[in-house]
Amino acid sequence: MNISFFKIFLLCTFFAGSIYAQQDAMFTHYMNNTLAVNPAYAGSRDALTVTALHRSQWVGMAGAPMTQTITAHTPFKRDNIGIGLSLMNDRLGPINNTSLYFDFAYRLKLDEKSTLSMGMKAGLNFLNAKLNQLNLDEQNDQSFQNAGASVAPNFGFGLYYSRDRLFAGISSPRLLQNNLKPGAQPTIALREKRHYFIIAGYQFKINEQLEMKPTTLIKLTAGAPVQMDLTASFIWKNFLHLGAMFRTGDAFGVLAGYNITDQLLLSYSFDWSYRFQTVRYNGGSHEIMLRYDFIIISPQKIRSPRYF
């Protein structure tokens, strides 16, 4: 059976019992989409914050990954409690994975300028596999005749430390390694792998008009190489953001953002994958993010400007 590149990639990524790869969606805007991977971030902006993100990966390749996230979080009653909601939809060819999680964080004030948060998230993952929609060279292959859905609960944890211009966190958003078997008589199964994320950043003041914010996201999972995102952004007059990123073993790219108001941030990124598996088919990846802070507590408690 002569299977195309996409089908081979799909098999290796999701279904091969001896091959383990990173399953969680990736984000170039990880520093602005922290709640998607770390529940301890909930409530940290001292406002009701809503963030929407769309990522189109490897544009131009049939069945390429596409991801959307919507997160919302806020302090709750007291400053030391944060709650949130995380919704993610991740599609790769005929595989669609949707997750809905509730986030809770307890925020411990260490001193006047620093906070340590401990967070938990709990929710459901919905897997929908329509392998029978694939256009195969050999249409009678029983491994690809299956279609169906699977639902599995999961939970995760996180720690998040912030101090004025510094932040750092560690998390694992899905601790359970569920076996997802879509359909009544599944011929294949997807085993969820436990991922760990380490995130950190610092904002330096260069002069009265220009600041620099280097950030990093380190991704770890068993059976796959450690992957690191390295990003450096320059912020001019606290409203224009320009930066560059490098993802080890995968891609490099650029970011641009604009603070339309003090509460509204619009940002875009483009990255290009140089991996040998995708470089021939690579049209680049586009990501757009919109974040809005609905101020719901005393403005005197809002640090201005907000760095992360």
C-alpha cells in the first residue's frame, strides 16, 4: 500500500505503539496563553481576562494541524483565589481532539512584590476520529474503516511564581494517560502521554521607551526529545511588540503585537518549520491572538503596566 506523506505522519504521531511523540498542541504565543498549559496562572492578572487564539500550522499541506483556544480567568472573592475555564480544539487530518477544563488556583503572597500560585485543572477530552474519510490507495484496509468518538476525564496541576518583571512556572495539564479508543469496534487506540511544561520570562528596561522580554517554554514527555521555545520581544512605549522565536528541532519565526488599548492586545506570529519530515511541504504556520482584560476589581490594585 503506497500511503502518502500525510498518512505516514499521522500513523507515526498518533497510532504506532512503539513511537511516542509530543501530542499537546504548540503555541508560539505561549507567554500570552499561559492558562492553556498551567492552571496556577488563573487570576494572576487581577482582572477577568479572556484570551482567544487561532493557529494554522504548515499551511498548504493537506490535513495540517489547526488549533483554537479560548481561556478566561479571574480572581474570585478574595485576592488569593483564582478560577478559570480553558477550551481547546485541536485538529490533525481526520482526528479532532476537543478539551474543556476548569481551573483553580490558590495564590500565596510571599512579600509585597512576589506571589506563588498553586493550581489544579480538571475536565474532559473528546476525541473524534474519522479515519474512513481518508483517501487511500487501498480502500479495503480495515485499519482505516473506523469512525467514532471517545470521551475521557483528566486533571492536571501547576505552580506559578511571579515577581514584578519576573515569572516562572511548571505544570502538567494532563496527568492521566488514558487509552482513547474511538468507535464501537476500534482497530487502533491513542494513548495520551503525560507532558510537563516549564515556562519563564523576564522584562528588562533598556530605556524610558524601550524594554526587552526574553521568555522560554520547555516541553518534556517520555520517549520524545526535550523541546525548547526561545523568544525575545522588544516593547516600544508599552504598546508595540516585535520579536523573534526559535523552537529547537522544529522552527523559527517572528512575532508582532499591538496594545490597541491598555486592556486589549492583538498579536500575530509566523513561524517556519525546518524539520526534514515537513520541509518539502512547509508553507509556514500562522498564529493570531486577542486578549482583553475586563477590569473587575479596584483599579488601585492593578499593576500598570502589566508585563505578563
